[in-house]
Amino acid sequence: MSVTIDVPALLRAESGGASALSVSAPTVRAALEQLERSHPPLYRSICDETGAVRRHVGVFVNTAHVRDLDGLDTRLQPGDVITILPAVSGG
């Protein structure tokens, strides 16, 4: 089951410059675990040392935030798009 992970410009250095990555995973957690193996710096930008999504990072499946679904256990379907959205602030 292939899904796409959209990588925002802010994190592309950690993905080798890729704007999108394709993974085969049944859940969001499994997709992030694949990132941990294939792109460790990107994974560390998304998840903390416990495997939880960092507070300032939003993870969406298609258009729904995973916190409004089943969290990291959200099931994925072929063709789904996971979007990583780090918070941006300034002053």
C-alpha cells in the first residue's frame, strides 16, 4: 500500500531535498517508523525520542489532522497523502 509523505520546504534538507517520499505502510505510525529508518534526521524533526509527534508539528492524512482521527494509529489507504506541517512563528 503506497502512500505519499509531503515534505515541507523547511524540512527538505532532512529528506535529501525531496519534496515527497513514497512509503508503503498500513498506519501513520508505520509510515513514520519507515522515515526513522530511511531519513533519521527528518524523523527526528517530526517525532521526539519517545516516538510522539513533536508539539509544534502537525501531521495530516489527506485534509484531516491525525489528532481528529486515530492519532498515529490512523489507518492508511493506497493513495493517501500524509502532510507534515511544522509550526512557523516569528516576531
